[in-house]
Amino acid sequence: SCKVFFAKDPLKIVRAQGQYMFDDKGEKYLDCINNVAHVGHSHPYVIKAATKQMELLNTNSRFLHDNLVQYAQRLTATLPEKLSVCYFVNSGSEANDLALRLARQYHGHEDVITLE
């Protein structure tokens, strides 16, 4: 049920920088499918911020921490008042699952239409 991209001629990606990924032969590929569209791979600011956080605490959002509250406050301050609740999840898959569960709870419907 899980397809491998480029099954006939698989890519062996060994590193990435900015918007590009590089294979084991040194070929460069524009990354249009991973979750790096906002800042790219290996962004120095993101690496510095992640390292600083991991030196302090490296866990997921199931535990309370002031940073989660502060981030939610900063985020919701940029949005319309109706959008005042944040749900922090680990991935796009978790976000989709949560969105479906919330919609089912709110509307009581089970049907979903998706595009491949």
C-alpha cells in the first residue's frame, strides 16, 4: 500500500541543501515533495533554533511546556479571532487525521471525498 517513488530507477538521496537534494552520484534535484518548502533543507537559522531547543528539551507536544503556549499565542495573534485554538501535531498525516476526526465530531458525517 506504500509506493516507492521512482521504482524503476530509484534515487539514493544522500544530502540536501536549500531547495535541492543530491543523490549518491552528485546529481541535483529540485525538492518539490518534502516538507521543506518554507525554508529549505539545512537552513542555518532552523538548525541553530533546533539545536538550542534540543539542548534544553527534546520531546513531543504531549507534555506541557511554556514554549507551546507562547507559540500558540504568537500564532493566533496573526489570525482572525475565530481561529483561536491550536492543535499541535507531529506530521501532515496526523494533521489530516485530526481534521477528519474534528469534522466528523462536528457534523456527524462519515463520508470523505479526497483527490489522489
